[in-house]
Amino acid sequence: MSNFDYNDFAELYLGRSPLGQSMARYRRFDTAAEALRFAMEELPRDVLRGSMLEVDEERFNSHQIDELYNASQYPLSRAEEAA
């Protein structure tokens, strides 16, 4: 993941919520950084757990999404930094 480009177009496929929450199952983002921010800061944990991010035809599971969001290369401010 060292060559990951946070500025690439991204698609986020959301996992199912066991609580039956109504949520779109697919979202497109102009940048992977925005997709990662949405996944980590907006999604309920149970939905994130089954989600998958696709960037430049490469797929990332929820553990990899977490790693990319918490990496020092992540270009956007995180929720805890803004508080």
C-alpha cells in the first residue's frame, strides 16, 4: 500500500448492517481520501466491517481501510484532529 494514491477516484461498497439500517450500498468519491474519511468517520462500525474500497482496480477490506486512514500519508484532517 506504499504506492497508494489518495487522490485517485474511489468506489466504496458498503457492508450490510445487522440492524437493517437503510443506507445506500454503493458510493463514488472524487478522491480515495474522501472515501476513507466517509468510511471511518460516518459509517457505523458494523457497516464498515463488511465494506470494501476500490481504487485503481485494487480492492481494500475494512482492515486496510483503517490502515490507509491512519497512515501518516493520509492528506486530510481527521475528526479527532478537528476537535
